[in-house]
Amino acid sequence: MDRAALIADLSARFGPRAVITDRALIAPWLSDWRGRYHGAADAILAPATAREAAAMVAAAHAAGVALVPQGGNTSMVGGATPPEDGSALIISTRRMTSVRHIAADHAVAEAGVVLQTFHEAAAARGLRFPLTLGAKGSATLGGLASTNAGGTQVLRFGTMRSLVLGVEAVLPDGSMIDTIAPLRKDTRGYDLRHLLVGAEGTLGLITALSLRLIPAIGARTVAWAGVAGPADALALLRRMEAGGGEAIESFEIIPGDSLALVLAHVPGARSPLAGTHPWHVLIEAVSADAGDPPQAMVERLLSEALAAGLIADAAIAKSEAEAEAFWHLRDSLSAAERAAGPAVQHDIAVPVEAMPAFMVDAARAAEARFPGTHATAFGHLGDGNVHFHVRAAPGADAAAFHAGQAAEITRFVHDAVIAAGGTISAEHGIGQMKLAELARVEAPARLKALIAIKRAIDPLGLMNPGKLVPLAPGDIGP
Amino acid sequence: MDRAALIADLSARFGPRAVITDRALIAPWLSDWRGRYHGAADAILAPATAREAAAMVAAAHAAGVALVPQGGNTSMVGGATPPEDGSALIISTRRMTSVRHIAADHAVAEAGVVLQTFHEAAAARGLRFPLTLGAKGSATLGGLASTNAGGTQVLRFGTMRSLVLGVEAVLPDGSMIDTIAPLRKDTRGYDLRHLLVGAEGTLGLITALSLRLIPAIGARTVAWAGVAGPADALALLRRMEAGGGEAIESFEIIPGDSLALVLAHVPGARSPLAGTHPWHVLIEAVSADAGDPPQAMVERLLSEALAAGLIADAAIAKSEAEAEAFWHLRDSLSAAERAAGPAVQHDIAVPVEAMPAFMVDAARAAEARFPGTHATAFGHLGDGNVHFHVRAAPGADAAAFHAGQAAEITRFVHDAVIAAGGTISAEHGIGQMKLAELARVEAPARLKALIAIKRAIDPLGLMNPGKLVPLAPGDIGP
């Protein structure tokens, strides 16, 4: 059966809502949200249930037609964009949006549930799903799990992987894996759950998840401090962890010049501190008890840090509105950086202890190697994960920069990351964007293992072809 | 090269400490510690370094000789016992016992480090590795990771899997995977770390681990309460989590009649409560601050629970010695149960919310189906993991019971577990013991995936043959 016959067959079986062929309706889903990757697809399959999804995948498998799983289409690496040659169909989780069940410690939700909707469903029960990120209004649970997403609240509860208690998925041949029951302990063989999490849809389609929920935040204290550099920032984090235990939920680092860009870029934005500082940190501590915010603890720890010379100044948000304003400064960093000129961005991680030196040394080395550029690193210091941006020399043409120097800069940054024992993808995934770089920097034994696993679970290469696994052309595929 | 030639070759290359062929020295490592499984092996390979281990595995691979990884040999499922036919050699991590590095938030340690030694190394730095279990004096980090071990402190920090930040391992062909750098975020392809954790040595040999460390406990409060049943116990846990947040580290449930066995079995043991109760719970709460134990919080929450009728009585340990005495009662359960007569034990998990009903209903059903038996469940209620024991009718012959009724009882219990969405292995693994049961109860799609992964990474079937993956005889293998 060819692709057209498959579409006709699925249309007849599942109806027009489940098989979208209107080009105008398909078009918005053929490119990534930043407009960097463009593909083609004759249809979007939109199963209403996991069972329908399994039937569709089985039919595509029988027909030898590739499928590209898609959630909110918020990938940072072109992970949900179909191939350009139109050989694949999109399979979207948009109609699988039910929160099936909420219990005291977990919820079972379908892959197409949008993160913000899930936050609200948990909050309505006095509970919380602790992972959050900028795209929460569009990103879906299935996509977040498939990329093992991170965000700003990873310090305490981990990435998506550590919040997934169970998975329901359709494998490439259309068979279903039902390990959706939320088990806290499970040692019956290789952990397929952890193989599907972070697989970017290349081993199957996640249709539902059991996700950990925790008690809602009772009260939070948000603080801002000026520090001399990343090493002092990390020493401050260690002090706060030792004194505040698990109460510290976020610890973000922001360069002084990036803050200046934000203050210039965001109307009405004000710095939390009176003076200027080379670096800043944003700290959030929480408590379960609404009547007992961790403010006294944060104040005490910051006072001690001030006395010890670890920080130069600090401010604690006096209201929830001010806390939001602090966070808005942090959340505006990427946009402000973008507005400042063309830049090449890197989502990288190194061991936490190695991060302070890396931030300073790698930025200095990149600027020396590429004269006129400005390198800056900001973000999740406590996770060992920063967004490392290298901005083109002032006045550079964006198109020329991206077509020319950007790739060379990326290889330079990635080499530094590998030398520091790090990863070229911390929380965005590999997708299409980092495929060549993964093949370039990864150890042969690991690459061989990735390919072996892909071949084992998807021998026909039908699930999200051209993503995550650096296969030689024609290695496997429809 | 045959097995004898391989041994001679490795002896010549690595010397007598690295290749043990003295039968008297090998003998203790040919059976599991409970004496249920017995194997044969002509040599124990004991590499001193990961590099030596890789060379040995490569040589065995070239010779087509199977290897059985062994740590402390404390498997509960025969996971480290070589095959009876003597076709495999043991490869032991006993000489890889270096704690390479301890930092504020993690340590890098070799696979052969014994858990208790690792606890002590962390404690000497004011830090803590939060996982603990009965075999801590023998069990090694490599074995604990390979079985994704649990224990009594999983509630807050998770099983071994969630504590592993990095892995160094030798794959079946002798190639090395070095992802030992402790990365908090990493999305570069399928997570081989999570594939090796829990793989029971069937995909390779873990040689070193990066493991999460946390600040040492400042102070703890240990409490004991009498409850009417598992449902009230779980309601108590939820209340304590809501009121005490992450402070609650352990929550163990103990049937009243099992406690009675312990009191009769352990010289000098005393019940923490004056009266008798149908069920008991042991609770541990911790704080980071040595000067500020969570006692007031625990007292308040238990008082509220008493007022609400959730518990019948409670006691808080008045000293560290009394806290230890409370824990000793819990830790003596298995021995006391064993002393009471032959029993068949099951390490099972179901979703936490389903556990109270399961504990009561499955025990009642087992006793009805097998008249004269006594079924009891105890342990990690907060993890949804209990040890489910079915004791033979009084006066039963142990050998006859294990040879006869035990297998039927196990199938009955496992069927109930599967019906409740659970797993037949919560924290002990599959090994040899549960291989047939895994094949019997597991969904075909999952079994197929397990086998495909084994074939992909170990196509010759040389790593820990006959464990974890239910392969047909002769399916793959040397």
C-alpha cells in the first residue's frame, strides 16, 4: 500500500477528524516554531485514543510509511518537523488531551495535554507538577517526556525523566506497551520507560503518562543577589543547600551585561538591586506550609553569605508581584539577547562543579577565537546547565553569520563542552539540529549502541526518521 | 580460543591476582548467599581497573566465552550465580574498590565499593548517600546499580536509578562507555545509563558510577504508631507528607502478628506501644539542621492523626538508641518470619494508592485458596512495595512445601499483582529466579522489546547468560 492508499484507508476507517488532509490546516505544522526547519507531509493523523493510535501506527508499519510524532511543536532542535521529501505523515497527539485520573501523588494524563493545562488540573486538587518552562502554554506532556525536558525547576525534582512514573506507548510495529501504572519501584527487565523518555519519538509514540505530583507550594521566597562571579554563585548555592535543605527550588545565574540588555529591552523593567554587579543570581525557596514562608531562612543565609563576602548585595521580593517581576527578568533573557543581534545558542551541560570555570573560560576562549563576538552564559547553574550564546560582532549580517561563522563557533563550543566531560544537549534534545554534531563528538561505542537500539526497536526506521540517531544515509529506513 | 586457553592467556597477561583458578577460592562464589542456586566456573576474573576489565571482556568476546558479573554476591534472585554447566567465567569487581572523588553533591566510585564503606566515605565529608538496605555490609555499588536496588529510604530520594548521575561500563564486545561525568541534564540520545542500571549485568559490566550525595542528616525523629489497617496507614502518610513535606524519609508498615513474631524471636525486643494493634507503622523524619530535629512537627502531625481517629496510639523515640531499637524491630521481620516456618516470599509493587486494598485482599485470597497458609505483607508502603510472604500450614515440611505448593502460590500472588497493575519484581530483580514468571506474565510486546535490546547490545549472548531476559533455549548464546 502506498502513502496515498494508506491515507485513504485510514480516512475511511477513522473519519475526517482523525485524518487531516487539508493543506491549509497542515501547513502550520510543517515548520518548527522558530522557522528554521521546513518539511512536507500529505496528512496529519490525529487519533482520539491510544487504541486508535496503535491501529494507525500498525497500518503505517504495514504500508512502510514513516511517521513523525508531534505534540505542541515547540522543539528547539527541529525534532517534530517532518522530512522535506514528504515521505512521512505527521501523527499528532492533539486529540489525546484527557487527564484520566488525579491521585494524591500522581496523575495519569494523555500525551496531548498541554503543560499549563496540566499545572492547572493539579492546582485544582491542591497539588503541583513541578516542571515548568517557557513554552508551557503550547508544549505537551508527550513532547516534554520525549525530549526529557528540563526548565527552571529541576534542582529539586529533576527533569521530566524523574517525574515519569509510568508510560503507555505504541511501538513502531503498532504493538502497545502498557506500563502506565505509577510504580515507584520496578525491576522487571530493561526499563523501557526510560528508553522512551528522551527518545524523541524515534522508538515509538508515547500516548499517556503517569506523572509524579507533589503537594502544592504553600509559600515561596524569591531573592536576588549580586555576586562577583560563577564560582561565588556556586559556593552560595552549596551554602543555601546545606542550610536550607530541599527548600531551594531554583538557582539561576545571570551575567550583569545580560541583565542590562533585559533592562533596556523590557519596558518598565527595574533591577532588583541598586548597584551594578558582574553577575546575579535568582533564588527561589519554597515551603509546604502557606503560613510559614522560608523568608527568615533565606534572609539568614543571605546575611551570612554577605558577611562571608560571597555576595555583594541581595534583595528579597516583598510581594508575590515582586517575585513575579524578578522571574520576569530571568525569563526575558533569551528575548533580550535575541534583540541585541544575531547569536548562536547552545544548550549544554557540564558537571556542576566544573561549570563556574567553564562559564568564564569558554566564554573568554570563544571571544578570543572569534574576534568581535560576545559570549555569554546564563541559566541553571545548580543543574550544571547553561545556555551559552555567542553573539555576532556588532553590525554583522544575521544571514551571513548563521550561514558562515555560526557552525564553526558551535564546533568550538561543543569541543570545550566535551573536554569538560559535558553534553552537547542538556535539555533540548538532538532532533535534526544536533545530529551531525552528535556524530562528530560522540564516542564510537556510544554511537554504535544508539544505532543498535534504534535498529532493534524500529528495524524499518519508520518512527521520526532523521532525528536523534546519526544513521548513515540509507542505513535503515522506508 | 577455548575457555582453558582464554584463562591461560589472561593469566599470562594480568597475573594471578587478576585470574583466580584455585577451586577453594572460587567455591564460595558459585552459589547465592541463601544457597538456592549453584553454578560452576573455572576462573574468577578480577580486574584491578576498568581498562583491565575492558581488555578481559574483549578477550572473552573474541574467544566466545560467557562472563557472569559479580559484586558482593547478595542477589535475592540468583542474579550473580554462574550457569551450572561451567561454560562461563565469573568477572568480579572485588579489586575495583576506589572512591575516586568526592565533591559536594556527588562522588565517583568504582563498582566494587561496598555500600557501607561508601556510606562512611560520604559521612567523613559531612555528606550522605541516602540508599540503604540490609546487605549493606556486602553489597557493592555496581551490584546495587545493576539491580536498581531499593531499600527503606526510597520515599524521598528514589531507588538506585535516581541516584546514578553517571556510568562507566564495559559493553559485551569490550568497548567502553564513559558517561561517568555527573550530569544533571543530558539529552544526547537514548539513555544508556538507564539501560545499564537494572540490566543485571546482561548488557555489560558497570565499572564505576557517579552517585548523588546529599547533605548529612542533621537530626532525625523516629516514630511508631498503631493503626487499624493499611488504608489508614496510607492516609497517615499523605497527611504527614502534606504537613511535613520532604522531611518524611521512611514509612514502613508492619502487621501486628509479624511484630509479635519479632518480639518472640529477638531477645530483649520490646514493642514501642503498650497495647496491641492490628497494624503498625514506623516513620522517620529528618532535618538538615542538627539543632532542629523535626520532632515538634512529627508530634503535631501524630496528635492531629490521633484526634482524627487515623491512629490508635503513637510513640516517638526519645533517644538515638531508642530510634535504633525501633528500626531493629523492622529489620528483624524477615528473620522472624523465616523462623516461624517455611514461607514463599514475593518482592512486589503495585501503585501506592492500590496497595492498602491489595495487602488485605490478596492476603485473604491467598489464604482462602491455599488452606492453612498464612499470608502477610510488610514493608515500604510509601513506595507501593511490600514483601508478600505466604507461610506454609503449621507443621508443613519445608522441602515438600518449596518443591510443591510454593510455585503455585507464587503464580497466584503474581496474577493478583498483575491484575492490580503491578510488577513481579519491585527491588530484587529477575535474575534466574523470576525468569519463567516474567515470561509467563509479561505482555508479548514488552518481552519482544527486552529480547530485541539484549540481541542489539549483546548479540552473542555472552554477558550474564540465563538472567533477566527470557530467551528461548539456544536463541542466542555462545
